[in-house]
Amino acid sequence: MAKSLGTKNNDIKIQDAENLYNSFLEYTKNLFSTYEIRSTLDINSITNKIKTVWNAVRYNRSFLMRVHHLTEHSNDDNYISSHSARAAIVAMIIGTYLRLPNHRLVELGIATLLHDIGMLALPPELYLSGRSLTEQEKKLLYTHPVQSYKALQSFSFPPSVCLAVLEHHERENGSGYPRNLIGEDISQYGKIIAVACSYDALSAKRAHKEAKDHHTGIMELLNNGGKRYDSSVIRALVYSLSLYPVGLYVLLSSGEKGQVVDVNPENPRYPVVQILETQKSWEKNTTVQTSHHGVSIVRPLIREELGTLGTSDT
């Protein structure tokens, strides 16, 4: 069956989002590699790249979040750079909900992109190995926010950006590091990066753990709202991506399989879901607004349950 004009437009937007996302990943990989080899950071280049990605977040957010690589992470040696790129996108989405002005969203994106640059001063086995770290190795790993802070200071990044990378592992209850700050003593950028990074890390496959689906990640963060993470930032994440985040594959109460494609701004429990093509129905791209009294989400699906369904959209 020929695709409708709306479906074709959606396919184009998804392809554009995937191209931009892959370009951002490659840029970040090269950025980190160049820093590791030459110890240089081009603030103008980084700022321009973040502005480009911010425009995509601003005008193409739902399609960007549906890109395959944002919903299923691979375990690779470029984890630090790919994690930083993904977290930067999520942080700017959160910042948008919090109504940060454009120049602050760009600062937030830069800080998130570079928050782990200090990791490159440490032995790779500290963050790539699947083994348990010794207490001495943990102490060394915990120095990376300070390493990131010093690196950005040396290249004259704005003080607010430098402070953000220093504080991205601080926690509301004082259990974070390196300064054990509490609540209001933590900068807003630091609070946002903490949530964006934790959200990404929970759903990323690593050598020492299996990936969790994004719904489970959201619920874990919610359970720590006001304890480890700022409640207003958690709320911004939930209302921006929904409890069943955009890009997630789900089983519906109707028995059909679908992919979350947009949020419901009035209730994060009931996002918009696109029904996936099946052998019994060739009406592709039919969407449904889930609700309490109508069709609802039963649970997330794992990749093995999808078979070949949905592959054309990711």
C-alpha cells in the first residue's frame, strides 16, 4: 500500500533526525579523541555544534527521541563520548521544559557534552572494565569532575559551564561528590546534568550491567526525586518524555504493539502511541492517544518481542 503524504513526511523527519544524531555522535567522538591526543578544545566549534543540535531539539524533538540509537544503546569503547552526546540532548529537552532562555540552553548543552571530559585523564579500565573497582580506583574515578572543571577553566569556558561539570555528581541529600553539596547549594545546570546523565546511564548497556528500558529508568529516577535528584528536574524529564518515554516500544491493552511517538502534556502516564504494522493490518502509522478509560499501555516491549516490526522507523 502506498504511504500517505503524512507518513512520508514523518519518514523524512525521522531520517533527518537520525542523520543529525549520528553526525553529533561522530562529532563528539572526534572531539574527545582530539582532546585526548592534543589536549585542545575549540569553544567556538563546540558552541556552534550545540546550537545546531538545540535547533533539532526545538523543532524535531519527538522524531529525534525516536531514533534507534537513543532507545537501544550498544556496549562500545566510545561509551564516554556517546553517553555525553545523548545526555546533552536530554539535558536540553529538560531545560526547555524549565523555560531556560536560549543562551542558557546552549550553555547547558555545552556543559553536558563536556561533563565527562576529565575521564580522559584517567586509565580507561576505570570506566570501561566490567570488574569491581578497588577503593583506591574508586577514589581516582571520583576525581573526574574536578579534572573536567580544570580542563574547561584552562580553555576559558564560562564560569557557569565550568561549575556545572564540577557539580554533575552532587546529589540533593549530600551523598554526591566531590564536595558533598546539599540541595540549593547545587547549581541548576548541575542538577539537570545529574538527571540527564543518570537517565542515560540507566538505559545504557555496559560491560558490568545490562541495559534497562527507559520506563524502568524513569521510575527509578522518580523514586529518588527529592532524595538524590531535584524533584522539579525529575518532573521536567517526566513531562517532556512521559512515563513511557518517546521511542519506547510498548504492548497496548488492545493486544497491539506500538511505539511511543509523542507526549501528552496534560498527563505523562498516557502518551501518544503509533500502532506498528502487522500481518493482519496494513494500516501503518495509525496513532492512538492512550487514556485511562480507553486503550492504555500494559508494559514495555523488548527487542526480541518485536521481530521485524518497527524496524523501518528506527
